[in-house]
Amino acid sequence: MKIIRAEENKVDHKKRVVVVGGGFAGLQLARNLDHRLFNVLLIDRLNHHQFQPLFYQVATSQIEPASISFPFRNIFKGKKHIQIRLASLVRINPEKQSITTNIGDFEYDYLVIAIGCRTNYFGNPNIQDNTYSLKTTYDSITIRNHILQTFERVIAAPKEERKSLLNLAIVGGGPTGVELAGAFAEIKNEILPKDYHDVDFSKFTIRLIEGSDRILGNMSPSSSEAATRYLKKMGVILQTNTLVNNYDGETLTLSTGDKIKAKNVIWAAGVTGRTVEGLPTDVTVAGNRIKVDRHNRVFGFDNIFAVGDIAYMETPEYPKGHPQVANVAINQARLLAKNLKRHLLNKPLKDYEYTNLGTMATVGRNKAVVEFPFMKFKGYPAWLIWMFLHLMLILSVRNKLIIFINWGWLYITKNTSLRLILTPPGQSGEKR
């Protein structure tokens, strides 16, 4: 076995790090682990990394899914220390230092859980079965197919059915809900009337429903007010202080007592962690997140870690855990890669602390809100900042260029050519 020398310390063999999940955290960890010290096994159900902040643009036919999806084997081509397996985690076996997946068991020296979160339906199976979520590239394609198919149905639908077909409800007033509502309002006003001449789009209602007293609750009241003004000017109906009690695929029942006939409901009302079998119940906190220390180590274990949205870390600055955003996931993973090396070399580990670089949301063309720790922007300047920062986060130069060209073309022409309904022959694109 080759002897690896690192900073006057000797490591007689590489340690095996199993990373479960290829989101922002898992991807950054795999990319930053020292190849001289570690072999990496990356496990994910999908064969690609997904750029979640732009899912809504795929759902609204502004960019192609391939522009924000990056195959792992292409990302890590030439990285012989990184292996990839398409599998789902079934359980962890700490006593054996192994995990069980749907394709078999894998042993580890270090295990890193980076499985992210899933849509939170708050225990309502009707809502789960009948609404559309936006957590994967596939979800965004499904929404695109469904919305476009809806307008095909409207043309031939009886008058009494058209109203429900022309009602779109988006539940959840966070960045995802706001961005979806703004994007749908734009294509309603600028694009769809050119395609569907027989549809009266003045009857197409876009409704954004939020349980709290304002949208973008993670941002300042001034940013929330600006986004509210933008959406209302674009024709979006806002309903705050309103909860959804039920949805059966036909009727949306609200806490206000209102019942709305709608065939199109997108659920963006929150997330919850994925349950991990094999961990003690006392390390799971509210929202199914896994409690970790300042080094992202799961409480009670020396070699099991959790990073990203699934990790719950209490710090003096964030006593209730960090926000579930990409910047936290990326920086936790980068520090963990350094700490695993330091652990192997018997050096003290560094504590993680989140530095809030800001939050942002776009509402539409020339409309966005951006908050940095030192300054706030809204309108056109915020929109330019939003576009630039998101482009910089895209992994490949090729994809950056493709997205930039699509955005430029859309800005100039107010039109795209991406409105394809991609469903098997004979299927309507419906969820059920």
C-alpha cells in the first residue's frame, strides 16, 4: 500500500467516505475531500445534480431541464477516487459501519448524510396525492406538462369546466411560491395568449396563498411589501393569513371557509426532513432534521455526519438551527471536508458558523428583491444582481452560456420556444 505523507503525518491507507445525497452539500463535500487521503462513494437516487433555485423556470417553460441538471459522472470524470452508485438509503447500521441501500450494503469509515428535505404536506394525504410539488427536475417538467395540457383541454372543455381549469393556486409564499406566481403571471400576460387564441386569459386566475401575515417572511417587511406590490400589479391574487385545509383534486378548501374550484394546485408550503432508519430517535428534532454538533457530527457518533438541509445545528447566532438554504449547505460541506482531513491527521477541528451573505427572490422581468447584510435592493438593480449571482452558481461554463442566451432572448422577444408537452403517447400529463 502506498504511503501518503501529509504535513509530517503518515496515513497508511485511504479512508472511505460514503456520501448519501448529491445536492449542494453532498456535491461540495465530494469535490473538496483530499483525494490523497480519502476514497469517496457518492450515493444518490438520481444520476445528476439539480440546481433547485431555477426549477421554477423549467416549470414555466423559460429554460430547459438539461440546463440546470448536471450528470455526476460528467462532473467527476477523471476523478478515480470517487465512485457513484444510483441507490436509495434504506437504513444505517452503525454497529457494522455500513449502510443498507436498495442495491446492497456499503461499508464506510466516515458516513455523511446529505439527503436534503422533501415537501411537507403536514400529514394530509389528499393534499399530497392531488397537488404538484417542486423539489426535483422531474417535478418541474411535470408541472410544465400539466399547465400546458390544461390549456389544450380548456379549448374544448364545456363552459362549466373551464373555470376550474383556469384557476391556478400556489400554496406557500416563500421564494419558490413568489417566483412561480410571478413567472406564471408573465407568461399569462406575454406568451400564452399568442399560442392559444381561443382562450380568454383574462379569466385565468393565479392565486398565491400564504398562512402567515405576509409573503417572503424570511426577508424584511420592506422587501415583502415590494414583492406584494409587484405581484398585485401583475394580476396575482394574494391571500395571506390563510391555510389550506384540504384539496381533493377538484376543490380547494381554505381556513377562511372559502371553497375554490381549481384543477391546478402547486404546493410550496414548506419542507420536512427524510426519516433515517438506524439512528436513535433522540437525534431527530422537529422537522425530521438530524441534530449535529458544531462539526456536523451526529450526536452520539464519532464517524457519522449530517450536512445541509437535513442537519440541525444550534449555535449562539442560530439557537434554533440554520436556515435551509444553499449557502449553508455548501459551506458546511466545505468545512467538513477540511475537518475530516484534520481529524485524520489528529488536528483540532474547526467549528462551523454561518455567515449570512443575504437573501433574494425574483418576481419577474425587472422585478426582484435582494437583501445583503449591508444594503437592500429592489426592482431592476435587484433583478440584475439576482441573475448574476445565480449564473455564477451554475456548474459549467456551457450551461451558464445557454441560460444567459435563453434569458437574453426571453428579455428581448418576451417569448420562448420551450413549450413542449413531454408525456407518453395517449397520456394527458395529469398527476393521477
